Amino acid sequence: MGRWWWAALLRRPQAGPAGSRGRLRAGPMAKERQELVLREWAALLEQLRRVATARVADAGDALRAGELAPPPGSHAERDYLWALEAYEAAGRLLDDAADLPDLAAAVVLAERAVERLEAAHARLAGQRPPAAKRRCSYNPLHAPARREQKQDGRRGRRARFGPREAAAERWPACESCHRDLLAGRPPDVLPALVRVRVSRRRTAPVLVPYLAVPRQFSPWAASACGAYGDAVPGFVLRGGHRREARP
């Protein structure tokens, strides 16, 4: 499945004739487009579900093999308990997943659980924990995000940016997405399925970048599918991901 395979599906069906402003024409082409969207989405959902299942299983194996009893109140205990919570949340998302970003979050939390387990082991050994992986905000399943640009040592500030450079540095991005942004191309963003109203009684499925889905419909844009922030596992375990209204 090619890169940005779903981008062509974002084109709106042609507007109806004068007098039907604000509505979209229903017809054979619109129906075929909707069926194509759903077929492609279902295929990618199944692929990602297999990946997420494997990642969650790997995290469970790592936690069982690396079981700890760190001193109460220690940094190691906090890391270890967070790892257990993130693993549980990843499993919950795997069970409840309704869209691609849900499964991406399951992958991310499973991987972060293993990272935090390694941090707990390092602390108990008197070592500095390994640096946490920085993930691509445009698609957290991409390669790791590139490092932030270092400051100019002579002046203690960053070099000046043009509009494209500023856009490329706005959020953590992998090398591929960063190059796209610098070139003025759209990055390869993780898609999400939403339904848009095409008439008073009908809606149609549309694939959009997950970052464009409003907060009231999806919690994942704010945390890059759980890649950033430590509150996500608790949010999931409280059922917050299910309470979000679906478009």
C-alpha cells in the first residue's frame, strides 16, 4: 500500500446544482468512492491490528521477565508502576480500537511501557535511564523523530527560520516528514476515518489526517497517539478514550 494512498480519497464529491448549496451530490461515483474508502481503511486497520497485537504481547513478555520490587516512593517504583499502567492501557486500546489512531496508541503505549521498564531497571542499578524515544507527531509509527536543532553556541539562540523551516520544527517529526515539510509537501500523516454529512439524512466516510480531527471527537492529536505526556494511560484506564464522541 503506497505512501499517502488515501490522499486521493480526501477530494470532495462534486457540489450539486444551484439551489442545493452546502450539499454533496449522491450518485454512483460517490457511492463507489465511499466503498473504496471503507475497503482501504478496513485493510489498513487489519494490518495495524496485527502489529499492535504483537507489540502488546512483546510488552507483556518483557514485563513478566523484568518483574521488579523497587523501593516504595522511589523513582524506580514510579517508572515501574507507570510501565504496568501503560501496558494495561495498551491492552485496553487493542480491545476497544475503532480506528487507526486507537491502534497506533496501543503500539505507542506498549513500546513506552518497555522503555519505562528499562528506565526502572537502570535506576535500580544506579545508572542513568536511557533517553526516551522521541516519536514523529505526524505518524508515531514512523521512524523516531529527529533531534531538535541545537542552539547557536555563540549567540545562545537558534538560527532564524523561514516559513517552511518554522513549520518543519513546529512538532517532532521523523526525517522523512521533516524533509516533506521543508519541501512544501504534506507529510505522511496517520489517517483517521470520520463521517461527514452529505445531506440532511446521509453521511459519508472520509479519511482525514488524524491531527485534523477535533478534540471532542478524538483524544489522540493532543498527545500524538500517546507518544507525549504521562497522563495517557490513566486517561485510557478511566475510559476517557471511549467517552470521546465519534464524528
